[in-house]
Amino acid sequence: MNYFLDLIPSKTFIEELSKYNNQNNIILNIYIKQLPSMNINKFLYIDIKDYEKIIREVRKNDFKINIVFDTFCLGNKEFSIQGREILETLDKVMKEKPEFVTITNNFYYRYIKTHYENVKLICSEYTEINNVQKINRYLEDLESSGVKLDTLLLKDRKQMKYISSKFDKNNIYINVNKRGYKNNIYKDTLNNNIAHYIQKEEWENIEKLLTQYKKECEKQGQQMVELNQEDIDYLIGLGFNNLWYYDTENNPDKYLQDIQNFLEVKTLQIA
Amino acid sequence: MDLSIPYNGDLNFLQILKESKKYNIKTVYGKRAQDVIGGGRARYDITGYDEENLKKAIKITKEMGAEFNYLFNAPCSANSEFEKEKEIVNQIEELVNEYKIDMVTIANPFLLKIVKKHFPKLKVSISTIARVDSLEKVLEYEKAGADEITLDYNIYRNFPELKRIKENSSINFQLIANDGYLFNCPWAIYHFQLEGHDSQLEYNNMLRYFSYCRFNCKQKSAQDPSELIRGMWIRPEDAKYYEEIGYGKLKIIDRLKETSWLLNVVDAYNDGKYDGNLSDILCSFDTFEKEETKTPVIKKDDICEEKIQSLRNYWDLKPYIDNKKLNELNFIDFFRKNKTDCRNIKCSDCKYCEKIAKQSVHVNTENANNVVNNLDIIKDTMADLLKQNREKINA
């Protein structure tokens, strides 16, 4: 079983988590300010100038690394001066040979694929992998090393059983504790908005946006979708072995506690 | 069958349609190359027309008894729907009061709220870019006040879902007739974002846009001709089956094409038939009245940022899709009778499109291989060019 856990950039966190690394295969998700991501927890982001120091600490404790560069929209920066800077940052990051990169942007996907051979490229859930055809597109057509599935698809047991029989399960990645609204017409727009606010570091606007978004969805009577314990057990039973557990509350002590519970008994702490 | 027609900047095109009187044109759609919200095509793609031209186009549209639909369908406005609401309202106000548009097309539900709040009488059409692919999403847009929806391409052959949608909603629909879009395209979202941002006023300082996603799509089609059959187009002969289940309006694309090309397409859908090469009327290809020539092999030194748009010869695929053969094979029957949602099974488990492609698609193998190789070189060179051009950008 592989566990993808968010790195809280502190020595204490790394040392505490290292106690679990012998019995479990832990990969630490690293968020770098200069390589935009969709994670709205601003305390997870590290500056590129601190990157090497943190990687040394992470490697000292034998963790594997997943660089999360999964922003939904870059506003065409990839073809501008800022795009060149992103490429430079990417090259710097890749020098430390992370084992995984989780990505949404097709342009950078190709760049990494052609310039860096030994890294596993995971297509993030923001590429909207919500059906079998999409999985096929990414795994076979784009030769991706892995796909993170949409939560709605994870809840569909019939489909997940079919997927487990048709695809290499080692290439399927599952968000254990991500939530979303079903059939939500605001989803793409919200992802676009969040992406741009994160890039401008307007964290307070993200809070306002999410409040507004939640209000709209509830007004429409939309149903929240998330995995429960039975879903997790079913998916593990089918043989899926790449589990991703986010820090959703920006509370390092609680996150550590939740991870410990999860690693020991595969039990979610449902808020 | 009602038609929605693109305005390509040629007033003569609209005049011909108006004077012929044989077409059921319900809507003409178009937009400026750039505006505050943006649309579905990059500004570098559009030859552009001035304000007087746009006003005349709208006038002719009304003279033919149709409505003019202005496109504001970029999927991402980089938060301008919150930060520039006043500017957006002013722009729409100008279009409504001075230009007399009848409808706008949007892809962002927050924009729908803005339009309905300030312009309650203005009709709103939801773009295919909004990816409305289920009854549940249709009902959400219906509740939010939309007047029309262009459904997501990926369900055009899912007849059970199309029927379910039509039977349970009262909103108007249109389907895009002639796009050679890849089924469940992995580059679709990115493509719409790139094109959308490029057509926004804020993005004047970027490097010249190039259609990175279209390169991938062409490459895929060149590698596997069955992709040409999987593409979500609707044949003129099959339009009647969609009309039977309640989809009586087709949108013809697109705004970048020449008048002669567009007239050929409009005639095909108006007549309900097309003899010859189906790719003549699909907007992803440029086969109409064009001879197939040998695809040259590109050298890395041929590529520079300024010339990227003129490298078309190196990546232009010219397939022959035998439409007469598709008639003989009763192509659409499989989808009309099939209860399976193509999104939920692997193509290798079904192989219908592959079987059809073997009998009806002809692609010059050498040209196809050159397209694939050329595009690999072009895509990789662009990243290198970005790194090298720093001094030039800063100058």
C-alpha cells in the first residue's frame, strides 16, 4: 500500500511521521509556491529557495517525494516570461529526482515526460478523470504513470469493479478524504477561480469564494459526495493500493493524529 | 432542422444566406477578437472585423429573421466575474443597446447570474464549453434561468441520455454538428482555457499563441484513424434521428472558416446529405476543394515562434472519410439501439468505431507518419524556444 500524505514543512512533522515509514510506503506531497497547486492550505507551500533544505530532511528519513503541481489554470502564463520562470523552477525541482509529479497542465506534462525519464507522472483529479474512457486516454494514449480519480467515480462500485479488471491498479490513485458536490455546474468555474487566487496569494478571497459556492450549491439542493469507511474498504478490497490523504484543516497536530489512525487501521476521521 | 450559423467577418456570407431563403437559420453567432470575458477562439486565430462590420452583420441577421448571439464563452475569466462586474455589465449594455444583440453565450454560471440580474430580457445560451453532460446539470442551468444549452460533445451518441434529458426538461437545446473533436479528449479543458485567455483584453502582453492542444489532437488522429470515427460529429443524414428525439437545432462551426467552406456545410445540413468526403464538412480538417499533397518532414531549424501558425503544412492531416460507405453501413444505428454509455467502457472492448474506420477511412500512411513526427518536434521545440527567448521578451 502506498500512502500519499501532505508534507507539513517542519522538522517535527517529518520526524514524527518517519516512525511509520518502515511499515508503510509513505510518499510526501510537496507543494512549492512557484509551481502552483490547487491546495488551499497556504501553510503547506514552501518557497523554492527552501526546497533543497527540506528535501535533505525528507530524504534523511527515507521518504519518497511527490511534487504537486496540479493547478487547474495558469492563464496562459506558460507561454510568457512567467512561463520561462516556471520551467526554470521545474528544472531545479527535478534535479532532486522526485519519484512522482502530480500534474494537471498538459504542456508541462509533456515537458516533464520528454525531459525527465524516471519520474512517475500522475494526472491529477483536476484533469477530470471521471469515466473509463478518460482513464484510458491518460494511461494508454498519453502513457501516464497514473491517474487520480474523481470522487464521484470512486463511489460508483460497479464502475470501480470494471476499472479494477481492465486497468493496472498500480496506476490508479484514490483521494480518501476529498469531498465535492454531485453534478455541480460550478465545478470548473470554481477550480478556475481558486487556481487564480492561489497564484495571486489572495487566500482571503478563496474563503469568500468557497462560502459563496457552498451557498449556491446548497440553495440548489446539491448533494455532497465523499467516501465513507465502507467505500474505502471496498476499494482496498478490489486491490487499489495508492491512497491519498489530504490535510484539509490546516491543523498539523490533528493531521498527524489522523494520519496515524489511518495508517494503523485504515480508518477515516470523518469531520 | 434549425441552424445556428457562425459569422466569419464576411458580410457577403450573410447576404447569400438571407437572399436564398431556403435555410432555417435561427441564430447567427459571433464576437470581437478580444473583449473583457473572452470566447472559445484565440484572438490570433480570428482575422477580425471592425465595429461597423459587426453592426452590419447584426442588421442582416435580423433582416433574415434570425437572432444574433454574442459569445462570451471563455471558461475562465481569472476572477473578473467578481472583480470587474461593472466592466462586464458595461460591455453587455453596449452590445444590447447599441448593437442590438438578442442573446449571449456563456460558459460560466457566475456570469449567468450577472446577465440575468442586469439584463433579465437578454437570452442566455450555455456553451458546450460548460460541459453539460447530464440531465442533472441541465436542470441546474434551467433553474438558474438559462434559455438554451449546447450539450457537451461527449454524449452526442448516447441516445438514452439524450432522450432522458429531452423528456425531463423544458429548456431549448442545440448540438454542434460538425466538429471532429476527439471523444473524451484529454486536452479539451486546457484547450478551452488557452483559447479563452488569449481572447481576453487583459492578455495583450503574452507571446504569440499557438494551438498546442490542436497539435495533440491532430497527432492522435494521425496515429489512429478510428479516432476520426469516434469524433462526436453528426452526419447530415443522421440529423433527422436527433430531430426525432427532440433536438431540432444544430450549430455549425466555425467562425474561422472561409465563406465557400461554410456554404458547403450549411447546404449539407440543410439538404440532409453530403456526397463524398465527410471531412470536407468537419471543421478540424481542410480537405474541401483541396488536393492532398505530400506532408513534408520538418527540421527543428524551420521552427520559430513567429512562423508557428504558418507551419500548417507540416501537421495538416487530410483524411478521406467515405460518407457513402457510412450510409451503407447504417453507421448511427449502433448508437441509436445501444444502451451502453461509451464513456463507461474501453474502446478495445467494443471496437465498433475501429471496424467502421477500417471500411470507411483512408489516410495516406506516409503523410500520417510525417504528421506525427513533425508534431513531436514542433511541441518539443516550443518549450526550448520559451527558454531561449528571454532576451527577446525583455527587449
